[in-house]
Amino acid sequence: MRQFTLKYAKGNVSFEIPEEHLLHEVLGSDYPALDDLQGVYQYALDHPIDSPPLREIVKKGERVAITVSDITRAWQKNYLTLPILINTLNEAGVPDENITIIIAVGGHRQNTEKEFIELCGEEVYNRVKIVNHDAWDTENMVYYGKTSRGTEVSINRIVAEADRVILTGGIIYHYMVGYGGGRKSIMPGVASIKTIQQSHLWALGPNLGSGSNPRSASKYTRGNECHEDMTEVAAFAQPDFLVNIVPNPQGDISGVFAGNWISAWVEGTKLIDKIYGIEIKEEADIVIATAGGYPKDINLYQTGKTMDNAFYAMKKGGVSIIISECPDIMEPQEFTQWFKHETFFELEKALRENFTIPGWVAFKEVECSEKGTFILLTKEENYDFARKAKMIPVSNMEDALKIAYEKCGTTSPKITVMPQGANTFPILTK
């Protein structure tokens, strides 16, 4: 038997499977954490990619807006790096009172003051102003114009009126726009809900019934209409500087990419491919994937990334076991409303009529279940909602494995285990 221990909530779950049934263990490549994060981060600010050093860009007395990802991306560990960034701005003549951190929540819920501290650290919380972006606050949006695809671009007034805009964030695979980070700090991060809705409509296929756009997928940007439109939206804001980190499979910061908001980000995506783009020789009868524990399994909305990665590792008619506690399963509230549609066709029709990000996530999760059975290891109070999402809920691995063996169609299944399911992208070799 082969023993596995995977992350769940703030702890772990353990199980074992017969060694002869193990097809793949999809692990990110070993990559070291940075020994001197402060030194590497400071060096990146002073020796950026395709950009002057940050201290040469900002001028004394200017107002600076810094975008910071919300609580669902606490893995970026901004509390370790924001003091370095802010101190560098101070040295360039920008005092703390001229700096505003805007939490780029996009269409997510507003973050709490406690979460501000968790994200930014107590030192930064006490030094500079921190505010949530509100995509529905139309009075505090500035209209710029339209992208080449017709998206009407409105962006948060704080960002629009700042003298300098600095994007922070982290890069991982993203199942709609290829990769996270970069332009996502602007769109959807600090864009209006109308802009978000219009731009993300490109994640769907051309016609009702065609499902999702096959080019809207992890790893793919060229020809990915949703990514390309998002980049055009961000270009209206003319970001002055970007600092994105790349995590290794253990969750430690392993790379810092600073400078031009496009080319520095592109360099970061190359490291993601190196660490997390994992070739597989065959799709599995059963896939076992963890969302990665807290905060990646904070809700079913965030768990969609893990479901999508498992989808690519599972054969048609197979079974995926998704390990995700989902203590905040009903967030965002608008996400839960989409599961009232009883059929996949009805859900797609409603989404095309009123596109929202939570709606798209719900759509993608139901679309996953069109390929095979999805089992959710979660809290018992989440059972009813999990069933609405077309998943079979269980509270322990014993039940999950029993159901998976019953439904996979073979007594000797090939099993793929994904200990970093939210990040690792299986690439089937032809």
C-alpha cells in the first residue's frame, strides 16, 4: 500500500491506495525558497525587468496606489514584502500618508479589517491607508474608453487619480486566462462590475450550447480572447511598476519578478511552467486532488481551480475526489445563486444573459461533472450545497474512496494523486 497525507483546511487527511493502482503523483518540480527574501526583493526593485528602478520612477511627494490581492490569495505573503516596497517609496520621497493600498477584490466580497492585517501585516496596517475596491460603486469609477473587443473600461478612482500605480501579486496557473498575476490586479482587481462582466464573457464559446471557450484554459494566453481583452483593459490604467512573486510547491516564495507590468509578468509565467506544468502519459480512472488547505480551500468558489486541474487528469467517465473543507462555502453569495438552475444548458443560457465571475465559476464546476463524477470531501454542513453543485459530498476519505471505486467502472483503477491540486496543471503527452 502507498500512504499519502494531503492538506485539508489547516491540517491534513491521510489515506492509502494499492501501489499497483498508482498511475501518477502530480507534483510540482522541486524549487528552492529564496534564502534572502528581503535582499532578493530589494534587488528586484532596484534592477527591474524592462523598467527603470522603482526609486527612479516615483517622484518626491507623489501619490501612489498599490494593489494587493484579497484574502483568497493570502499565500502571496504580502506581509513579508510590503514593508520593503513601502520603505523604498519612502526613500524616494513618498511619505506613508501619500500611499494607499487598495485590496483588489474584483467581484469577490469585501475584506475585513482583520483580513487587512492578515494580508498586509500589522506594521503596514498601522502605517498606510488600506481600502477595499468595490466593483459596484459606480460613483468612484473613472471611464476610459473601449477595448478592441468592445469592453467598456471603468477603473477605481483611487487608481485612476494616483500619480503612480504599482501592481503586486502572485503568479500561478489560472483556468480562465492562462495565469494569475500581472494584469489581473487591474482587471478584474480594481475594475467596475460592468467591465468585469463584459471582458470575461470571452471565456464562453461562440454560441449557446457550446460551453466554455476551449482557449480559456490554464497555461494558454496567445489566442485566449479573455486574457487578451483583460490585458487591454489593464493597459488603460498604465501601471507604472509590477512586483509579482512565484510560490514553490511548499508555498514559499521562490521567485520575485519586478519591472514592466507585462514583460516582468511574462518572465514569471516561465517559472510557473517550469515548476507546475506537469506532463502525464495517461488520464486516470480516479483522481485525488487537494485544493491545498487554507486559504485555498476556503470556499467552493476557490476550489474550482483544483476541480479544473483534476478534470485534465481524469478520463471520460472517471471519478475525481476533491479535498476541500470550504468553511466559507456560501461565499461569495452571488456564486451560490447560480446552482438553482437544474440543467447545464439552463445555467449556460442564464450566464450568457447576465455574465458574472461567480456564475462562470459555477458553470465551470458543473461542466467538470459532465466529464465524470466529482466527490467533495468537506464539512457535513456543506452536504446540501455540494449536491446542488452536482458533487457527491463525504466527510472522510474512507467513504470517498469507496464511492470512487464503485463508480469508476473498474475493479483495478489507475489512480492519479495531486497533492498540489490548485497549482499543478496536468499536460497529457500525445
